[in-house]
Amino acid sequence: MNYFILTVFVVMTYTSMIESAPTKPGVQCTEDKVEKLGICVKDLTSTVQKISVWAEKDFKFSDIEKKEFRAKCEGTQNCFKSVRTSCTDFPEEVTNELDVLCSRFNFIIDKFTECVPKLENLKCVNEVFGPKSLKKTTDEKCKDLKEHKECAVGEVEKTCGEKFKEIFEEASFLRF
């Protein structure tokens, strides 16, 4: 997964989330919550910018950067969730996609950093996590994950070794 793939993933997820969010008060979404949403979008933009900067560093993150990313992601998630809890017409997909985005990046920057740069040209891994997956719904992504699971696990093991295979299996198929 190279910088291009990562950037495309982040931008498409971000765009999808923003397009799904309400932009004006509705029956269930008050004006103050729509204003709060603007703050959440700024948080999200800042988080996406951080991810892009860190990705340029080939996924090499200091402990301080990891902590900062986790805090930014958690803050952004909490912001959107606070809008969603009192704005019932707020699309659940927005918070779900953000949860997936944060889970994936926590996985990449934590246990899997060393292996990620080696996965760029692997067929099954890219079927599940590459550019084609970006335009798919969550259900379609889950279907692809089930379909390509064994092959992707095999590719990770062959490329990065047993340790990363186990990490990949544990994280990829429980969280995503």
C-alpha cells in the first residue's frame, strides 16, 4: 500500500463522509448541531492532513506522533458521535466510515508499520485494501474480505513472515 493508495483511500473516505452529512437543519437536526458538524468537519480535515503528512514518511511514526494521531482520531470520532446522538437523521455511515478509517490507521501505525511498504504489489491484499475497495460499500468490502482472506493472509506471511501474518489475521478480520 503506497502513498498514492493511502491518499486515495483517505480522500475518498473523507469525501464520502462529508457528502453524507447534513448541511442544514432538518426535522431531527437542530441548527446548533449543524454548526457543531462544521467543527467536526474541521477536525476531520485536520486529521486527514496529519495522515497524509505521516504517510509521506513511509509509515514511520514516532511514539509521540502515534499518540497524537490516536488522540486526533478519537476526538474527531467523539465530535461526530455527539452530533449523531442528538441528530437522529445524521447518517450512521459517517461515524462508521470514520471508525473504519481510524481502526485501519491505528493498525498500520502500531503493529504493522514494518510490513506495510512491502504490500504494495500484492494481488489479494490490494483487492481488499487497495484503490478498488475505496468505492465499495461496507457490505461489499466485507464480502471481498471473506473472499480474499486466505490469499491475503498467505501473501502477508510470504512477504513479511509468520509474526506479521498473525498480526494481520488478528487485526484485519476482527476490526474491519
